[in-house]
Amino acid sequence: MRLIRLFAVAAPLALLLPLSAHAAWPANSKKQYMEDCTAAAQKSVNPAQATKSCACGADVLEKKFTTQEIAQLMDKNNPPGPELSQRALKEISVCRVQK
């Protein structure tokens, strides 16, 4: 059950991972990430938990990825490669939803 919830929260995050380590999010990307992430996460957890988990994921991405990587993750027209996506999922997995 926990793994399913983690994937429900992590999957949208993986689509939005193109940010850079210790760098600023590209313009409007963090807002779009939060909107997309919380909308997807609310399908399996309550809105407060979804927001908390997505904010954690955004913080992790900002700390662990470059601005260029975050931009790649957020690019809906040209999705990131599997290595970057998997790395992002691994990093944001620390943001598990606690019940």
C-alpha cells in the first residue's frame, strides 16, 4: 500500500524534474510543478498531505538538481531520459506521505 502511494506522488514529480542543483527554478516552473503534482497526488491522499509531499519534492529537486536538469524534467514536449527520471524519483522518494 505504501509503495502505491509513493508512486502516486512520485510519478507526477518525475515528469516535472528538470531543475538544477542549488539553482533557481526556471520561470514559473515551480508553480506549475506544484499544481501538477498536487492535482495528481490528491487522487490518493488528502489535499494537505499532497501539498506537503509535493513541496518536499520541490525542495529536494531544488537542492539536488541543476536548473538545466529541472528544466528538462519540466519539459512536457521533450521528456527527460530514463536516467534523469529515475534519479529524480529516487531523490524525491524521501518525501513519503505519512499517515
